[in-house]
Amino acid sequence: MKLLIVDCCISQRGEASRTRRLLRAYVESFCRSHPDVETETVTPETLLSLKPFDPAMLDERDALASVQAWDAPVYDLAPVSYTHLRAHE
């Protein structure tokens, strides 16, 4: 099992932030009760660097898909393989 941790704490208090302490306490407790869990954390910096697809980016993505270039960086954040999704169309 994989636990996705979305850390949205933007407090200037850093580790002293109440929100961050609550998040850490929950994650630590969850991991103790699920010792085989794998965790992945998405940070505010990562969230802020995301940008929506614009028409040019969609055209590029579609061109890559047409030649099955699934290892292109545009697919790095895809939670399910694009090939898998296409199989269900």
C-alpha cells in the first residue's frame, strides 16, 4: 500500500507549525499501524510548481502519444499508465 501525503502547510513556523505537527503525528501513527506502507510526500513547492495544460502543451502531449513516447517527462506525474487508460477507451 502507498500513502500519498499532501503537505499543504505554508506556515512560516516550519516544523513548529501546528498543522505540520498534526500531519507528522498522523503519518507516524499510520505508519506504525501499517508497517509495510510506502509513503510519498507532495510538498507545497511541488504543488506551486504545477501548471495546467494549455493548448500547446496538449498538442505536444498528443504528438508524443501518437508515437507512443510514454517515457516523455509529460507523463511522469500520471498516476496510471496512459497505455492502460487507452486500453479502456
